Amino acid sequence: MSDKAVKIIESVLKTIIEQRKRDISKMMLYVYPGSPLLEEGYVKTKYGVLVVTENPWATKGTAYIREETSKGSAFAWVSRRQVTK
């Protein structure tokens, strides 16, 4: 995995973990089918290991982090395609 991709993921995690006090062990990175990130199944970050899973309805270039707990949920886009008009 490229250092650039890890830095992007860590920048998103920073808000969720440091400011919103969420736990990375309860989060998953959802990516589009066929994403290269699925090969390893996880991403090592400075906050810990983030599990990668496939969202069969996601379009190419889409990735997001989601956490669900009994206290509520957290959601953040990592990347998404821009809709052209």
C-alpha cells in the first residue's frame, strides 16, 4: 500500500479518533469491489489496524470508514467520486 493512501486514511481517522474519541477496533474501511486494498484485508495506521471490507454497491474510487456501536455510529468519506452534471 502506498504511503499516500495511508496518510489519507490517517487524516480521516484523526478526526474520528482524536476529536470524537472513537475506537479503531470497531471501525471498518469499506471499498469498492476489486479495490487493491482488499488484497491484504487491513491497513496498518498509526492509530492501529483498520479492517478493509468490500461494499458490493460502492462504485470504483469510493471508500469510507464506518463504526457502529451501542453509543451510535461514526461515518467519514475517505474518497468518493464527484458527480458530474
